[in-house]
Amino acid sequence: MEAKLTGHYLKIRRILICILILNWAVALAKIFYGIVSRCSSMTADGFHSLSDGTSNIIGIIGITLASQPKDAEHPYGHKKYETFFSLGIAFLLFLIAFNLVKSGIGRIYHPVLPQITAVSFAVMIITLIVNLAVMTYEYKKGKLLHSDILVSDSKHTRADILTSISVIITLFAIKSGYAIIDPIATILIALFIGYCGFEIARESSLVLCDTAVIMDVKKISDIVLGIKGVKTCHEIRTRGRPDDIYIDLHVEVSADMHVDRAHKITETIEETIKKNIPEVSDVIVHIEPKEKN
């Protein structure tokens, strides 16, 4: 499978594999000590970290499919598979949020007194530092490589950081004699996880529903109007992903222009747009005759 991956996708996969190992190490530490100490908020945070690792696996599958070349059935390529698999991460977050809410409510009606020690704080602080480093690295790489999977996954990790902070605060509250804070914090963590899932689903749906990628179409219009022979440029439409943009536009040329000359103008328009906007994959130009007044 690796031979089919381009350098771009190989970089993304290596990042995901590295982060997968770190996420699972963090998750196992939280879950193990959360169960030992009977602290549900720490265990909940551990399962959230475990979902980070699962989302890495989803990402690896997604970028493997997205890297496949264009074919007869997919003339526009497979890059949207990466966006589609981002929805898998969102679904996973919704599932975890639901289970944590159920667990938190159960703890409110059937209280359990957690056993908080210095080790509890040490586990949470160390894993928090690891998650902070992972999120920063993954988000920067996601933006640099224009990867939906990496950006979505970094937001997943960001949620883990915020929930870890809330767990540390909860540990202090429990140590001070307010054990009821533990299940309440678990429910709040669950709601935040659900919100992160919603954000990922919303952003992925924008791509899958062909929402305009470039809102400032004047930028495209200015490029086109700077080409000799083009009279006007209108009906500019864009769609796709930030790293895989498709543009559709109409231009008017002189009504008496020879078809060969008009064809060369369309080629120049496509080349010039791609040169100025490297993320553009394809440009469709509709030539129209401009009648003399």
C-alpha cells in the first residue's frame, strides 16, 4: 500500500502513526489510574484520549484512499475521502460523549468516592504536556500540508487538553471534599467532546456539499481580466477542498475572434490561475462572444 502513496500523503501518514503511539500511551495511563483511583472524570478523559488514537487509525485509512490517482469512476480524484473520513472522527466523538453523559448521570445517583493521590495529579499533568505538544505539532503540519484529517484530529486533541485541565481542577475539588464534582465534570467533558464533533462535522460538510472555497472571487476576476483578449469575466464558481480547488467561470471575447485564438486564451487563463493560486487543480472556462454595441 505504501508504494501507492505520494510524498504528500506519506508525510501525513507518518505524522498520524507517530501521534497514534503517543495518544495510546497517554490514554492507557489515564484509564489505568482512573480505574485504580475510581475517578470517573479521569477515566472519561482517558477514553477521550483513546478515541484520539482511534481517530488516527481512521485518518490513516482515509489518507490511503484519498491518495489513489484519478480513474474512470473518479475523474476528479479521491481527495474527498479524506474529508469523508473526518466525519468518522466526528461520529466517534458523538458516541463517546453519549456514553460519558450516561456514565456521569449514573455516578450522580450512585456516588463513588475517588481515591486521589499525588500520583493522580502527576499522571494528568504529564499527559497534559504531551497532548499540548501533539496538538501544536499536528495543527501546524495540518495547515502546512492542507490536510483535513490532521486539522480535524488536532481539534480532537485540543478537546483532550481542555478536558484534562478540567479533570485536574476536579481532582482538587475532590481532594477538598466535593466528590459530587467528579460526575458533574464528566458530563461537562462529554458535552464539550460532542461540540468538537459538531465542529468537525460542520467543516467536513462544507466541502462535501460543494460550498464555495474562495469567497473573494474578485481575486480570480482580476487575474483573468489581466489576460490579453479577455473583455469581461463573470459567473465565477469554486468548490472542493482548500488544497484541491475547482473553478468554473465565464469570459467574453470579441465576437469575431477565431476559435484557435479563443482556445489559446482558455489555456492561458487556466495556466495563469494555477500559477497564482497553486491550490487550484482544474479550471473550466466558458467562452462567450461579446457583441459590439
